[in-house]
Amino acid sequence: MTLATPATSAAEVAARTALRSGVQLRELDTPYATVQGAEVLRAVWSSAESVAPSNLLRAVQQCGGYVFGVYDEDGVLLAVSVGLLAREGLHSHITGVVPTGQRRGLGLALKQHQRAWALEHGITTISWTCDPLVRRNVAFNLHALGARVVGYLPDHYGPMNDGVNKGDESDRLSVHWDLLSPAAVAAERARLPWLVSTAPHAVALGPDGLPVVTAVTGAERQVQLPEDVEGVRRADPQAGRAWRLAVREGVLAGLAQGQSVTGMTADGALVMEVSP
């Protein structure tokens, strides 16, 4: 009997995830496909200009990078993911799912496919960045994938003019996915459980919906994330900025004290601890 390799195991997980979502994943390997892909990404980011031009997607694909799309049963392109070959392995630069494809598990299907693809190419680490205020994405990265936060990047991309990021600073968490780590392997089988923490809150949710920042010392802290930062930004840009600065301060202070992000609680707080 032939034992499954990590790559074949990951490929099986990716296939099951896609089947469960009723979609197919295909490489965008023609000019027409990359034009479609660029339009999907432009629409997801509500941008007047392309956030990833089709000629760039074509170049990345031709250079051996990861450029794949998710198609429904009618052949409609619902999601696109683009990864660049990098020193540490693969850098997953952008992934977008159109509104009609959301809540179908397409993000998980794409990431598991990306993991299988990377392992098949001898790559064991995938990196990317994510907005620390978008709680559902942070939770997905840490608990659905078993990735880990390795740094905090204030205003990493500078000003951005798309409909998602315009008017806010582009802070990002630096995320690494060690594809053969115990956490990544466990996440193949089931979502990792929420953490339970009694650590003090460096950032807490105030009664007015705004963040409350408290100086915290010690080996542990919690940093509360807003439940729906997109809604906050639309309703009150100043409140959105308050959350941006509070989470930035809370996470950077924890990192300066030697803490690392170990996961999230069920109510959306990052847990930071000093490794033993």
C-alpha cells in the first residue's frame, strides 16, 4: 500500500473542499482567463482601476506563480487568487471572492488548493498579509488554516484608492502558513478551536462601540477586534480610525514585550502570549 504524502493528502483535502462547495478550480492560463480574473478582482475591491492588471496576472502565471480561479457549475468565475514566488516560498498577494460566491467556502477551497499546489512544487511556506481589523479574515487565517502571525506592518502599502481601503491607513498583519506544521495539518481535519483567555485587555470594546486602550504589562494580553470594521468605516470614519490606532498600539506593544499572537477568542479578541 502506498502511503499518502503531505502533497497528496493536501490535494485530497482541496478536492473535497471544492466538491463540497460545488466548484472547480482552474489555472488562469490564457489571455482571456486573466482578463476575466483582473475584472473579478477589480469588482471585489470596488475599484475604478484594476487592482491586478490582466497582463500582470499573465506574467505571474508564465513565470511559474500561482494564478487560479474558482468556477461554478455554469463556468462563471467567482474567485481569483494570485501568488508570487518568493524567497520564503510562495507569497499569496491577493485573493478575492465576488459577493455571489461568498459564504460558500470558496476561500477555504482556494487556500487548501494553494497549499496542495505549493507542496507539489516543493514549497512548504506560504506568506501573505491581512488587515488586522477585518476580524473574520484574521479568524479564518488562524483557525481555519492554522497559519500564524509573524509581525505587524503599519501603513504597509501606503495610501490605497480602491473602494475597500480608501481613506484608511493600510496596516497589515504579516502571516506565514507553515504547510507541514501541526496546526496546518490539524486544520486539514477540522477548524482549530477558539482560545479561552483571562488575560487583561490591552484593547477592549467600550460601551459606545469605540475601543478602550489600557497599558498592559506581563506575559499575556488580549486585543479586541471590531466585529464589522467595514460597517464602522461607512457609518463613522473617525471611529474606524480610532480602531485602527488602538489595535496598532495594542499589538505592537505586545510584540515589543516578546509576545506573539497565538489565536483568537470566540468574541473576537487576539490572544498574545510570551512563548515558554
